[in-house]
Amino acid sequence: MMKIRNSGLKKPLLFFVILCAVNEAFSQDPDMYTNATFLKRLNKERSFSELKKRIVSASAKTPAGNWGEFVTGVDESINTKNRIVAFTFDACGGKHGSGYDKELIEYLHQEKIPATLFISGKWIDSQFTEFLNLSRDTLFEIENHGLNHRPCTITGQSAYGIKGTLSLEEAFDEIEGNARKIEAITKRRPLYFRSATAFIDEASARMAMRLGITTVGYQILSGDAVPFVQESVIEQNVVNKIKPGAIVIMHFNHPEWNTKEALEKIVPKLRKMGYSFVRLHDFKLISRK
Ligand SMILES: [Zn+2]
């Protein structure tokens, strides 16, 4: 049996090992990170509450600006002429959006297709183990889809029947709250944010920018979220509109949708056209307006 001698060198080492183990155990305890608990805890942290005060007061006189999917401050594609395309998959969470499309993720693996996953705090709460597994998977980058999957606005606009945030403070919690939640669990701060439904106002996009976060929309809407849409329609939406550097929006939280079935047709076609697949963080993003 290994004996730990009571030497001056080994005591701090043992303490460090225990500390790491405790830290690791905490970062994997889902109860520590449920949205309500985590946000309450964050608001007690000075680094969060003071930043919120500072950012909100710096943005206080900013008008809401335009509201939509392609407003100023949102990037939609990769700045390139090369035949690359970025598949992005959202996981929205909530009552009707907390599923996990395991077959789709397995397909991406089988085909070695890197992808960007935009994940909400709500989805993490219901799929904590899957979230941990995905965050350790080098094929994917985990990005921010908002804490409670609320479209970010300072005036309470709605999109697709989902009520948006009501103020700068709420938009801050939605964006920065989930960035910190993902970082606390995975030890990596997300670089990108996609607002719930991809709708956002310009004031919220500017606030994200002040936080060092790039807001990402899309150039190609796959349409996988349209009720009962067939795989051939999703396939046409993507293949017919493909362009170098396009960011494609899809979902991996609805195994009953036809996203994976469509991808099985899209991927060989795009490969034949000379396209390869990339994640966002290796490239400069631009707005195509
Ligand atoms: Zn969503």
C-alpha cells in the first residue's frame, strides 16, 4: 500500500489533489447548476453583479434598435471564398424542447463532421449527463443559446410565441448567465451566443459585444423546426442555398424531427460539390448585409 509520509512537500500536494477532486465533483453535480439556483448564486457574486451594473448603466441610453434575425451586431456567415460550411445545431430546452437526438450526434461522429452546438441552460438542466459527454467531445464546440431560452430584447418582444426578455438586466442574465453556467461546468467560456429563435434586438446584440461575446444568426435556415416537414424539404433548403462560408441552423433536441434523415442526404451532396465542414471558432465571422 502507498504510504504518504508526513513531509513538508507531500502535505500541500495531497491538499491540492483533494481540492481538485472536490472541484471536479462539484462541477459534475447537476443540482449546483439548475438555472434558478445558479442565477441566485451568480447574483451574490460581485464579479457578476458589478459587471451587470456596469454594463447596464453603460447601455442605459441605448435605444432598443431593430428587432429581428439579421440586425446590426449579428454575424451570419464565415468570411471566406472557400467551400466550407458550418453546421450549427440548437438545443432549446423547456417542456417541448428537451429531447436528445442521439442518432444525429452518432451520425456526425460516423461521418467525422465537426459542428457547433448552441445549448440553453434549460436543456442542460434536463440533459446534464449528455451535456457533459458532449462538452468532452472534441468534434463539437459548445456555445450559448441563452439561460432560459428567451429571445433577447429590452422591450419584451416575442418571436414564434416565445416571450422575450423585458430589460437590459434580463437580457444580461440570459446571455452572461448561461455563458458562466457553461464555463462553470465545462471550464471553457463560450465565444458565441445565439438568441432563442435567433431573434434579438440591436441593444442586446451590442451588450453581448461588450461582454466579448459574438452573436450568431444564420445564413441558411434548414427549416427542420417546421412541424412535420419532410427530409427532402430540409435537404433542398440547405443544398439549393449553399454558399462558401454559410452557417446553417438546425436542431439536435428533437429526435422525432427529420434533421438526421435530411443530413444523410445533404452531406454526400455537399461533399460532391467540394464542401467540407467546420466549426465557427477557427474563422472570422461576418454579417452579410
Ligand atoms: Zn432555440
